[in-house]
Amino acid sequence: MRVAIISVFVDYHRRGQHHRGVLQPQVGPLIAALLPDSADIDIVNDTWIDPDWSKSYDLVFLSCMHAEFDRARQIAHYWRRRGAQVVIGGSMASMYPHLCAPWFDAVVVGDPEDTVPHVYEDASRRQLQRLYRSGGDASARAPTPLVHRVADQQIFPLALEVTRGCPYTCDFCVLTGMGTRFDTRPTSRVEHDLVTLREALKGRVTGPLKNKRRRMAMFYDNNIAGNLGYLRQLCEVTERLGLEWASSVTFNVLTNKALMQRMFDSGCRALYVGLETFNPAALDDFNKPQNRLPLIKRALDDAREIGILVTAGMILSPQHDDIAYIRSLPARLRESGLHIPTFLAFETPFPGTPYFHRLAAQNNGRLERGERALFLPNALLRDFTSYTLVVEPTHAPAQDYIEAYKATVDEIYAPRRKLAKLMHDLPSFARRRAWTSAMLDLGDTITGGLPRAKGRTYLAGTDLAPPERVPLTEADFADEAEAAAMLAPTAVTDASGRLLPQWAPPDESLRPVAPPRKKKTVVVS
């Protein structure tokens, strides 16, 4: 069969540009490895390239998060009209399968390892079931992903997921909404995969940095340090293979200086951490006890002196951060030693997360008492990106909040601050001869804070629409009603800020929460 695997992407900054950065979707190479050798497969990272609309397929796998859902619906319609069977997976499908079902031939809830083979087998007979549900605990049995098939769609193509999930339960995190878990891949299997992938990439990675790109492993884990004993075993593997590597961890790892030194010795050169905030009230509301505000500066200083680049994202809490706090961020960032975050975004109640359901309950109470809604009116699902405000600020009018945000972003990412950060970081990396850390620091710093798209309001319901388009024509629709339903954006709140009924907490039996171990795949008609 002719198969397309598309990781759907929408530019959250509304510029309509591909995101050809260090991090790229990895589900495509994994799904491809789960299909038989006879399948004719195209893997498309929508972050990097557009789908080839001239191609025809028998089966299309789509994966998307919440904000990409409308684009995923339209891509599905495009190829369904051309004879393909289209299957949706990812966080949106796992958390709201009933909302996905009308737009796709099949919905996959949970992991791909024990569902995709069944999907392919049924599709080959054109007998797809409506719902496929993972039995859980499948990640440890994942095949070696076919990353060499997307070597031209990645900066660092030696990419692997070695753990899945996170043991922490941050309120705003989609992982928490999907069910807390932390699964590890046997380190012997990880070593086998890394050796296999490095061999497969020979001849496929070109350019002046080809050797660097072939020995820099990107571990696409939400928290590779969810089990510190496992992390130490992984360090033995990367050291033995002579690799450099990068991944994501939680803040507690940065405070363990001996572990950080061990990680550097094993080749670790960059870590991403969710620093999130300097506001203790916001941190408590996030349910993020692993972050310890008094230790931030020391932890970042230690990492820099060891030779590991730490990048971190920051988010604003509309309920806890006032305008004075927002305006204080440039100074706080300088004092912490971070200087420039990878991003500055808004805490966002992604549908299905504990934060979303908590706000939904509070919102109902406020509206019943005749008070102003917590959610902004006419919020669309595409607004739930973290870069559009969807929650009414507590301490300032929304427009004033946005103006303070924009002014702070401009100051944080000003050229003089970027230069100051590099002058602060690079001497430490040079002393440790951590040239990869320096190179990654340079790239992350230069690309931060790119010009904003003209016409953005940053407010849900009125923000600029995503410019990405699927080439649907009049002939793709049976009538005007079908076209209107397909092209209309998915709404989350009404004109009063009340959540629409379809966003009520889903049936618990449909949620992929902590699936029992060794359970077989269930195919639901």
C-alpha cells in the first residue's frame, strides 16, 4: 500500500513559516518501522516541508496536538476525497477521540506500537475499525525507528525516544491529562538502536558538519531523568559509543552537581528544562514542586561551569502574574544567569488537562453568579498554543496584559541582551572545550524572539488566523454545508466565555490513563 505519515504542524507565531529547528517530530520514523517492508511510505514532517498534494495514497496516518486539529481535519478531508483511508493519533485523538471520530476513518488512542500494525492490516482489507486503543506498556517493545528516512528533515538526525512519559504531574501538562506514566526502554536495546541508526545514516548526512551531526544524539524524551538510576545506565551507553547528546530533564537534575558532571563526561552537551516562573504563587499553582526558586542561579552557574548548556522556557500565569511581574522579567532573567529563555509564553489550559478542568469548574461557578468568565470569549482550539492568551488575567485588563507582554518580549530578545548572554556563557564553554554546547547556545540565542506577524492581537477569538492552507477546492465538497463545517475553526468557548458542552470531561473509560500492563490491544468497532 501507498502510505503517508504526516506530523501536522501550524506555526504558533502565525508567520506561516516552517520550524526547521533542532527539535522535529519523531513519530513518523516510529510508525514507519511498525509497517511491513512492502509498504511504500512517505514520511512528512509538516514542520519542515509541506505534504506533496499531487500524490495519492491508500492510507494516511496523521498525528497532531490540539492547535493543529483543524489543519489535520482538512488534510484528512483532502485525501479522503481522493480515495485514501485516514487515521488520526496523537494527544488530541487520545484525549478527545469522540470529537475526532466524525472527521477521520479511524482514531488511535494511546501508543502506536500495539495499534499501528492492526490499523495497517485492517486498512489493507479496507475494513478499518472506528477506534483502536493501545493496551499500554508498548514503548519498551518499540522497533528501531527509521530515522534515516527523514535525515533531510532534521538538523540532528540521530534521534531516539528512550523513555516515555514523566513521573511528575504538572497541572497544565498534556502528559498529566493523558495519564501519569514513566516507561523506560532497556539500555541494551537503546545501544543497539543507536549503533543501527548511526550505521543507517552513513552517506545520508552531508555538509560541513556531517560528522558532528552523525555523533550528536537527540533524545526526544519529555523527561529523560524520570528515573535517575536509568539515566546513569544511559550515560554508560553514550560514553561507550563516544556520542554527544541532548535531551529534556526536570529542574531537580540541575541541582545534582555530581550527576551533571557524570552526564557531561558521558557526552551531554545541552538540556532543556521547564523553568516556567520566578513567582512562587504561580509555581505552586502549576503543581511543580521539583522546581526550587532559590536554587536557580546556582544550578545554572554549575551547569555552565561543567560545560552543559541549559535552555529553559518561561510562562506567564494570567491568574497570578501582574504587569509589574511581567516587566521585572528581563532583570530576573539576567540575575538568574539564564538571560534569555527559549520562549516566553502564557500558561494555557490545554483541553483535557487538570488545569483545564479546574478552570472549567471555576468558570461555571463564576457565570452562575453573574461574574465575568475566566475564559476569553469565542476562544478557538487553534488559540490553545501557549502563544495566544485564552484566560482572562486577574490583575489587569487583557489588552494591558498583552501590551506588557509584547514590550517585555522585545526587551528580552533585544540584540544587546543576546550579545550579553553569549559573552556570559561562551567563556565557560571554551574553558571546558565544550564546543558543541557553545554552538547550540549560539543557535538558540540568535533564533530567539523573531519578528512577530503583522496583525496579531494575541487574544483568543480575535488573534490572527494561521496562514497555512490545504488546497481544497469547491469540488472537494458535496455542498456548501459540508464546506462550511470543514473550513470553520473548532470553537471552545461561546461569546460569553462559557465552555461549549463538547469540552466537558470525557467519559473516563475513554481516557488513556495509566493503562494496565501487558493488556492486549482492544479493537472497538
